[in-house]
Amino acid sequence: MKVEIWSDVVCPFCYVGKRKFEKALGEFAHQGDVQIEWKSFQLTPDFVPTPGENIHASLAKKKGVPEAEGRRMNDYMTQVAKEVGLDYQFDKAIPANTFLAHQLIHFGAHQGRQDAMKERLFAAYYLEGQDLNSLDTLANLAAEIGLDATAARQALEAGTYANEVRRDEYEAQQIGVRGVPFFVFDDKYAVSGAQPSEVFAEVLDKVWEESHPTKAQPTMLADGPACGPDGCD
């Protein structure tokens, strides 16, 4: 089974959604047969970080509301994240344009470490307050999951995976993705948002059953004399 997940590293519901999906997947009987692919989606592709601006002010500016309202929204997300065991540190968070981070995730994918790279970037941003605008930071994060830091930095500087990011974003437009996280199962079913784990579990079961149907017992149309293990009628 293939599961494609569009998300952004600076989307708070995306990290929460990852945890909820992981819980369902961990209880799924066929989890070893599920192939997950992370797809790029930038919530604010034209975002230019303002040095020294905190995440509350940045969010408020984007929403056109006072900074206090931006802080209130982030406080709400902190509580939501705690429900799945995540301790968001918004006061540490550094607003970032995620184009480079998405390229790094593709770099990780080509090394067989896409999910680990995605997880490391989420944690770096939401839990540790690391600067995802920095090439040095991104290269170090790649090294922390066992990838070559020099190769990662060179790929980011050269834009090696930039077109793969754009391709994901174009595909999102084609299938009507308007918000993230957005999950697509076997190119057939979609789940939008950080749904409860029970919803993901139901979808996993449904998709698996459809692609691996149990052979149905045929309907008996006529029953007559026959021989069996205990003899003949």
C-alpha cells in the first residue's frame, strides 16, 4: 500500500498529524507493507524571514491580526500538540522559508532516510528552535541522522532537488490540495487534516481490504449427491 503525505515543516498540525497517523500505522496488521512518501507543500512559498521577528509576530502579520492573537493561536496549538506527546516551544521557533528544508527531505529520500529527515526537521523547528533558513543548520541535521553533511550542503547550494519540490507542489495543485497535512492512499482515497488515529486506522483497513480481497465463499445454487471424506451420500 502506498501512502503519500503532503505537508510543510512549519505546519503545526502536520507534526501532530504525523503522530496520529504513526499511532494508527503502528497498530496496523500489515504495516510492513505500507510505503510512505513525504510530499512537499509550502504554506507560504514567498515568505521572507525578518531578522529578529518572533513566530507570534510573524503569524499575526500573516493573518492580519494583533500579535497577541498570534500568541493565542500558538498557545492553542501547544495544547493540541501535548495531546500526542509533543512539547512545542513557540517562543524559541524561528520563522523560516521551507524551500531548502523540503529539498533536504528529498535528499534524504534518495538516501533511504526520508522519514527520519522529516522527523528531524520537525523536531528541530518545533521543539528546539533551530534556524531552518541556515545551510549550516540543515547540513548538521542531515549529519545527525547519518547522512553526509557535505553532500547535503552541496545539494542545497546547487538546488539539486528544487525541481522535485516544485513537482510535488504542482501535483498538489492538480489533485486539489488546499491545506495540509493531506494523505493519499493508493492514489484512490484522501484524508485531509490531522484526523484522529481511529480515522487513519479505518482508512488503512479499508484500502488494504480493497486491494487484498478475501476470496468469497460461492453461493450454493444446487446441492445434490456427492462424495466427501466420510463417504458418499
